[in-house]
Amino acid sequence: MIQERVQVRYNTIECSGYYRMGLTCHSDYRRAKPGQFVMLRVVDGMNPLLRRPFSIHRLIRSSAGAVEGLEILYKVVGTGTERLADCRRGDGLNLLGPLGRPFSLPERPAQVFIAAGGIGVAPMYFLTETLQKKGFDISSCVVFIGGRSKDDLLCMNDFFAIGVKTVNITTDDGTAGEQDVVTGPIERAVKEGRPDVIYACGPLPMLRATARMARRYDIPCQISIETMMGCGIGACLGCAVSAAGGGDKYLHACVDGPVFNAADIDL
Amino acid sequence: MAFESEATPDLTTNIAGVLLDNPVMTASGTFGYGREYSQLVDLNRLGAIVVKGLSLAPAKGNPPPRIAETPCGMLNAIGLENVGFDVFVEKKLPYLKTLSTPTWVNIYGKTIEEYSTLARRVDGVEGIAGIELNISCPNVKVGGVAFGVDEEMAFEVVRAVRQQTGRPLMVKLSPNVTDITRIAQSAVDAGADALSLINTITGMAIDIHRRRSKIANITGGLSGPAIKPVALRMVWQVAQMSSVPVVGIGGIATAEDALEFLIAGAAAVQIGTANFVDPGCAVRVVDGIRKYMIDHGIGRLTELIGTLET
């Protein structure tokens, strides 16, 4: 966990309202794991006050393999991300990370489904890339990308580029791929061949549907959730998440998550 | 020798009989149990650590959403989620005892009996420098603030706790009152050794599209730079009438902020919400205060406290 002043390497429009930002970072990020996040101050001043959490989208490496930076994907949704969208190459920002519990990877070769809704694709590229580095057969990995409209679909080509053979596309309005929610094609694929694990990240209704479906078919499912977050390190306790079955205490997205076993939390 | 003493000014300050190396404490509820920050902050450089508010039994806290951002500030209604006093002593305190920085425990109860029992328990534990008595949390339905907004109840609870403990006793005051000096006087009359203020200011924020409060508890406590002027005014008022040291809290994020509180009469300060934004804040405030003292030829912090010209 490092707090540091970093520089914007690039900040480019991915598609309407979505940006891809590269940041310099400490070389210790080589130990960062997929599913982990960073807390970024979007201004040096006090308004907006709080840091914003972003999943690590991927690590930027030199040709020799050393970590030279990291990339985040973000959607402009409010004051903080509007400020971020204004950043230019060379601007300084304050970065805190890497934080949180990552995805746990299968121990043996496994059939992996990856489900991403909208900006929920952010941690999934890092995950896929890491699976590939660990020797998993990425061509058997199936990626499901959903969004409201064709402009909310990100990174399809990036997945193909690292060797994923099947990327399923769905949109709510039918402007690209199939007009359905992302869980539609996932369930059909599950019926054809049960995967060993489903990784999911996206809006709450999508995670809820994915978790429910995974439970129905008894498939291990790990989900990365997004909540309001104050500190990112377990001090403010602002990011409470209900544990499955109620229980006498809350979990916290920043230190117990943001990746949870779907069965452990009450969405 | 004169040069040397100017170069290394004396930042020590005495709060309720506890000598702090410097006047910068971390505020309860913003610094966990200390260890959360250990990878980011040299904890031995802090004046003191005040841990998350503790109750006798573990407390689950309020349902989410618990926080919302507001201009230059944030609202929270965490609801005093904590591990409970016994778990604190068993699991959290051993680490804090390895530090040279004194640990203050912030305690709260739902009844005077709970407050008393907790105070008695603290009295039997090594490694706790002092008690900060929370009579001012706005986010729990019973206890907490109920004691902090009524002079007689404040007096009763502080007196009851005082009878149970010989430990330094600091009472944390609520700003959600008409005249904070009257509650302050009650706490001092009942035996408080120090006063800390302010706790958060009750506030709200509404999501206009859903027509719901942005936090599940509906109301929450406002903190951050937005509240600093209010906090400073209250610290100044209380410092003028109080016979015990006052610890200033509220929106402090820079050494300049802290210096304002010291000049207004605070003998120490607490950094709260700024810890979330910038974990290195408290240590930078210490360095900034030292630099100010050197620049202004102030040898001892006590020469600065309460020196507001009026």
C-alpha cells in the first residue's frame, strides 16, 4: 500500500463518456493483483473532497517487463470523474494503492466465464491477462460483455487480442449484439457446458442476477462490487456490505472486498 | 544554545495530565485502531491516537449507504460500528502498545450504567493513556448525543464516569446545541480533565431523482473542511471559559488550519476526515507547526496557545 504523487501518462476517450487513463506508479505495483483497486484524488484541493476508487485495468510494462504504470478505465458520472476527464498528460495526481482483496484464481486449468456490465469490464482485462500469464488456456475462456447501448461496450477487441476466442455481446436496446441482459447468454452457455468459475463485475442488478444464476447451477462465482467509499483502507467503515444471512456484522468493500464470493454477501 | 532551542522548538503539550510530543492527534472514527494506517504513516510521529468509538459489546452499525460527499465535506452515519471493548483490548491494543504514541480510547454507551462499566474496565487495562468520552455522536438513536445536548444529562454521565476511573478524562462535545459553553461547563463541573470539540454537525443530503436521503439513516454528521469555521468559533468560545485544556477538532487539513485552532485557544488538535483523503496529513501538520514556530521565533508551543488578539 503506497501513497504517492503520480503523473498522467495519457487520458484518452475510449468511447462516448468513457476514458482510459494511464498513470505512472511505484514499481511495487508488480505485486498488484486483478480485482484490486486504487484510490485517486481527482484534485489537489478540497472539493470534491474524497478520493475515488478505480479498479486496476492493467499494468503498463516496459519492454523488459518492469512495471512503469497502471491504467484505469472510467465513466464520467459526476464531479469527480468530470475533473479527471480534464486531466492532461503530465498532470500530477495523488494515488493510493494497491488496495483490497483480489479475485482468487483457479488452482488448476479451468473453464472460466467472465461477465462484465458497462464499466464493470475495468478489472476484467487485468484478470484475463493474469490468467494467461499463469498458463491458462485463454482461448477456452468465454467473455460476456453487456451494456445499455453499443456505446457502453468496452474492450471487446482487447480480449480478442490476447487470445480470447468467444466474446458475447448484449445490449439493453439491441444496438449491438443480442438485445438481452448479460445473464441471458451466460445461462444458455452454462446449459451447454458448466464452467468451473464465473467472475463478474457490473451494476448491482446484473451482479444479483449473475449470483442467483450461479447459485442455481452450483457454480462458484466471484463478484467485484462498487460502493460509496471514503478511505479505501478500512478506517471509515463507510462501505458496509451486508453479509449473507444477515449476521451480526457488516463486511466492508474496501478490505473484505471489493471481490467477494457471491455466496458470502447479500446483494 | 539559543540557536539550538530555536531550531528545535518544543511542541509538547499537556492534555489532562498526558504529555504529548506534539499537539496533533488523530480523531476517533477516522483512524480505525491505528494499524490500518501503519503502512502509510509513521505512527510514532503523531501526538496521540484516538481509536474508533468503543462500546461494551461489539456494534454492527447502521445499514448502508453510510456516507455521502458534500461540498468540501462529507456526511456519515456509520452508527459507531466497532469490535467492542474486549476484542479491542485483546486484538487491537497490543499493537498500539508497541508505539511510543499514547493511545486514547473513545467510549460510548446507551445508558449511564454502560458508560460507567466501560470506564471501570478501561481503568483496569494497561496501555491506555486516557479516555475520550463520546457524548456527542449524532448517529445512534439512544445514548450518544442524547447526553451531549442536555446540561444535566452531560453532568450526570461525566460524573458517573469520573467516579469509576482515575484515568485522564476528555469529554467530546456536540456542536448541535444552542450554547456549547453551557455543556462544556457541565462537563468541567462534573470532573472532565479536558474537552474536545467539535463532533460532527447534523446534516442531510438528498438524491432528488430518487427523492431519498443519500444515507440510509436519513441524517448524518457533517465533517471536513466545510465545518472548520464553525468548529473554530466554538473552540474559541469554549477556550475562553474553560478551566481545562481544549482540544480543537473540525475540518483541519493543513498546518495553517491547526495553527488557527491553537491561536484560538486549543492546547492540541485532532485531524479527522483529512486522514481519509490524505493519510500523510497529520504528520505534515506536525512539520508545518514546527516550521511556523521556527519562522516566528516561538520556542514553546504553550507560548502560542490562546494568543488571539481581539
